[in-house]
Amino acid sequence: MSKKNLAIFTILIAIILDQVIKIYVKTHFVLGEEVVIFDWFRIHFTENNGMAMGFEFGGKGGKLFLTLFRLVAVTALVYWLSQNIKRKVHNAVIVAISLIFSGAVGNIIDSVFYGVIFNHPKHSVATLFPETTNGKLFFGKVVDMFYFPLWKGTLPEWIPFIGGEFYTFFQYIFNPADAFITVGVVILFLFNKQAFPKEEKVIEE
């Protein structure tokens, strides 16, 4: 498989998987509903207006800025990906950039379109492509569902600032797009020499 086809294949699979999971959760779960798969792994439907892992970002103005910033960022990622394909870098780098791009696009789709392609009932599941909706373009909410509370307990008193407090690790709820971005960044870290090659200096005699 050529590097270009590898990138296209990775992007298509990642975006489709991300959107299928999000749409399924949004149209089958009530907001706040949780299904326990294992004690340490749960599907918990939540939505956020802001950044990855449920962080918020400055209300409606901040959300619009974040969406526009993501659009600029994915443009830069497309350029970076195309340059690396031309350079014929290691396939892992191509996959990594493709995953980061896919994750960004996945969350952009939520932010841009979910406000208008779903209705937003408070105590029932959403409907895809309803006859009417009160949402707005660019103001959709990002759907999150993966929750891994690996450990819950009271922290030892000797830990600075948070000692003695009840703590959950890992407490953040995220989605496939967030996972793709994280995996992509980890791969880039592991293959940093191929992703960010140092230019050899020519010593003039």
C-alpha cells in the first residue's frame, strides 16, 4: 500500500468509527446514562462545549474560537501530512499524523454539525435528522462516552495539596477522536527521529 493510500485508509476508518460510535450513543443513550462493561470500564454518555477530555473553554465565544482554531489546525495537518508523504517517511509517522488529523476532524464534525442534525431532548434519546431543531451551526456539543475509573480511593495524607481527598483515576470521559489524537501523539513521540529529522549541517572547508 502506498503511503498516500495508507493515510487515506487510516483517516476514513478513524473518522467513520468515531462518528458511528458517537451517533449510536447519542441516539440510544439518555444524557448522563451509564452502562457498566467492567468495573474499570464504563460507557457514560456526556457532552461538552470545549476541549478534549471534557474540559470547557470560555463559553460560546470560546467555543466558536476553538472550532475555528481546529479548522486552521487541520489545514496545517493536511499540509504536514502531504509533505511527509512526499518525503516517504516511516509508515508509523504517516499513521500518527493521519490519526491526529482524524481526531481533530471527528470533534470538528460534532462542534459544527451536531447542533443542527440532532434534536436535543433533556430526558430522552436524541433523533438524527429531526424535522425541527433549536441548535445552531458551529455550536454543537462534542459527544464523549469512554470512562475508565481504574482506581477510586482516598489519597495518602503525605501527598502535597490533594492528600486526604477522594480521588478517581482516570476520571476524564473521552471519545474515539480524543483517543486517536492521543495515540497519534504517542506514536510521533516514539518515532520522533523520523517525524522531526535534524538537518545535517554542511561544513565548508
